[in-house]
Amino acid sequence: MKNRSKIIKLRLCMSGIKVILLVLVSTTIIGLTGWSQEVSETEEITVVAPYQPSVSDAFKINVSPRIPEEKLDKPDFDYSIEAKTIQTPVFLEPIKPAKIMGESVSKLYRNYAKIGLGNYWTPLFEFYANKLRSKKNAFGVYVKHLSSSGEIKGYAPTGNSNTTVSAYGKKFMKNQTLSLEVDYNRTGAHFYGYKPDSVPDLDLSKKDIKQSYNRFGFNTGIESNHTRGKKVNNQTNLGYYYLFDRYDATEHKIKVDEQINKQFEFFEFSEIEKLGLDLGLDYYINKDTITDHNSGLIRIDPYYNLVFDQYSFKVGVRADIAMDSSTKVHVYPIVAIEVKVVKEILRTYAGIYGEMNKNSLKSFSDENPFIISTIEKRFSNNKLSQFGGIRGRLGKYLDYNLSFVNSTIENMPMFVNDTVSALGEGLYNQFTVVYDKVKYSRIIAEFGFHYKNKFNAMLKGKYNSYFLDNEDEAWHKPALEISLSADYNMQDKILLKAELITRSKMYAKGYEITASNDIIVKALEIDPMIDLNLGVEYRYSNVLSGFLTLNNVLGQRFYRWYNYPSYRFNMMLGITYSF
């Protein structure tokens, strides 16, 4: 309203101005006329009732536009379908087979040689000779020698060696494969686990404390090649070896194994259903300067295996017949379950099993070459073991396996220093075994990292727990074992390797004679150890390379067996050649 008032006032002002202008113009005209007529009298003009503008009222037109409605008539349709047969001739064109590009086959070389030399006068020679690819047969020869003549200050001569010669052959037939392998192995050692200055009355030469184990053997077998269908699969193996040492201990072993299985379809939902039977016979003939002893072990293991979806089951029974001074039959349940929780990422597994094992001269000497030749060889009864774990993959590069096992073992062997040495009184440089009933638990963690073909690393850890009936400690058995290995490939030209091995402290069984000639058992502590090894290989070409190996880089003197120290830092330089 204020704006409107302002507009009206403005308009009134404009009207007043117009009136004044009109009056002025009129006055001027009259004046001019008067001047022309020479009028002498003055006239006054008075304007009465000034102009008052007004705005008329506005009115809205209330008329709405409309479209006139027109009535539409719906047309009627009348139609019919006339059936006709259309001729559709078919022209067949041959389908061209897809072309499969052949994979590149890497070149193979018949022979490979590795030669090296290290400090402590440590020569290495390794040789492989193999037949190239063939669909009919295969043949190969392997030779290796590694020895050392080093010395450890204050201890007896420490020379050791290992030599292996083997040859194998395979014949590939239509439905079966026939194989044969013969081998010879010699392990040489010295009982250097004493200080000559501490036993001046004993004058032992290097030859007097020498030990060697010689083994000749062969394995032959025939195996079916059925990879599909419901045919019976079987594998038969026959093996034999003869082992003897320098102190008239001998061992013969005859081994026969038979594996039979066949696929069935009892359930429609199953992917694999298999019934199988594993049979085995191990027969030992042992002789030493004290005893002449034969023993054997027969195994009968029927089982059923079922796989469907993400589940896998195996159930069976194992019957072991131990033949010694008496014959005993032991029956164990066999159950194994695996579930693929997440494909390739997470699998979980669990089960139970049991078995009998024969401790032999070969199994003892392979683990500890410093044993006495008359060592007692019993059966170990793994009464029942439970195991379980998870395994899988995290991402593209990391694999893992976490597991545990609990066992109850009767007659578990443990190495202890022999108090009555045939080499001399008070040396304690040879080992025998003591047997005990043990409740044993182990936790295992394994992680593997793999990046293409360039970098690989593996971390393994084991934690062992022993509960013994009679012995004070699990002699020479560490509670914790950890190993880390890694290798890196730089453009297939330089290969780097590293390995770290560590274990916790162990205990050896010792004795103390009191003033009253009583013998007291003492647990002698063996310090923990760390062993760091490094290696590098330079590939000059595809056939020629050089390598450098550094062992025990930290220079630690550790003990695997009580009174037997290891070498400190040692290295080896050598070459490899393929031809």
C-alpha cells in the first residue's frame, strides 16, 4: 500500500506540473497577443478544482476454455488364422576342431654334476645321470659323497663321511608300471665325544674309535595304471636290505607291501567311494656279539573312503601282529574327517589312529650314529593318537597349517650315554636307549609365503610336551623347535638362500656316585642353539653355475648329542654343470 500511495502522489505531482505548464504557456500566448494588440490592462486567471486522477477496479474473466467432447465409435474386427507349413531345410556344416597350442617343453639334460670344497677339508661330489623323456621306460643313476676331516680343539678325531650310490629303472606298460631300485649307502663316523686329556691312561688311535655302517638294498614293485573307472587298483612292493657295522652287528630286513582298492557307488550323492585293503610284512634278522634275534610285524588295514561335496571321510581298522619272543595282536580304530569350510581358504581336519613300530639298527643309526652295536631293539606301541587342525590359504601368497597331536606311546626310545663303553672305562662317548611309557603332545604351526617364482619362505614351529612314567626327562628331546627358510630368485641369474634353525634346551641323563657308592641320576642341561646358514648361487648359463654356502654363520658351538660338539663356522665353494 505504501508503494501504491507513492505512485499516486507522483502522479498528482506530474498533473500539477502539467497544469502549471499549461498556465505558463497560456499566459505567454496571451502576453504575446496583448503585446501585439497593445493591451494595457492586466488580467488574473484563477484555476479552481485541480485534477484528481483515479484508478478503476479490475475484474477477472471467469471463463475456462474447454475442448468439445467427441464420441468415438469402437470398430469391430473379424479375422482368422490360416495354417501353412513352411519348409525349413537344414544344411549341416562340419565343425572345425579347435587347435590346441602345444606347451613349451623345457630342455632336459642327461647328466648333472656338483663339485665343492669347504674348510675342515670337506669335499662334496654329487652326480645324476638320467634317461631323457620316454613313454616306454626310465632309467637313472645317483652318486653322492660328502666327508669332513676337521678337528675340534680338545676332542678326539672327528672325521665323518656319507656315501650313496643308487640306480633305478621303470618300465611303462599299458596297464601297469614295473619299477626296480638298488642302492648302497655308507655312513662313517668317529666316537669323538670325549677329551683325551681327561683319560690319559687310554691310548686310543683314530682307528680305534672309528665306526661305519654299510647298507645294501633293493626295492621292486608293480603298480596298476588305472586312472578312472571301477577297475581294481593294486600295488605290490618287495624290498630287502642288509646292514652291518665295524663291530659285528648285522641286520637283514625283508619287506612286502600290498595295496588293493576299488571304487564303488553305494550312495547317489557321493563323488568318490572306495573300499581298500593295505597289507604289510616287515621281518628282521638281527645279530650282534651278544644276541641273535628275529622279529616281525604284520599289518592288516581295511578301510572305506567317502568323498562328497566339501566332506571327506575315512574309516577303517588296523590290526598289527607283533612277532617277537611272543606274538601279540593289537587292533586300532582308524578315523579321518576333512571339511572344506571355505574353498581353498579354510579346511579343517581331525581323526584318530594307532600303530606298532619296530625299532631297528637302521632307524637308530640313521638318527644317531654314535650308538653301541648291541643296542636293544623293541616294538613301540602307539596305542592311540588324536590329531586335528586347520589349513588353507590367506590371499594369493600365504599358506598355513595349524595342527596338534596327542599320543600315548608304550616303549618310546630315548638316547642316553652308555656308562659301560667297550672302548674304555669312563668315556661315555657311546649311546644306548631307555624305554618308557610316554604321553606325548605336539602343537605344529606352519606358514608358507610364495610370490610368483621369485620369493619363497617357510616358517615352522613345533612345541613338544612329554609326560613320562619312569624317567625324569625326555632325554635329548627339545620342547621347542623353530625353523625359517627363504630363497630369492633374481632374474634366474642369482639365487639367494637363507635358513635359521633354533631349538630350546635339552637334557641328557647323567650319573653321580656318592660317598657311599650310591648312584644318583642327574639331568645334565644342554644349552639351546641357533644355527644360521646362508647360500648364494650364480648361474653363468643354463648349464654352468657357481655356489657359495656359509654354515653356522654365528659361529656357535652347539650339541645335538651330549659330549658331541659341532663345528663352528664353515663354508663351501663349488660349481654345478649340466650336460
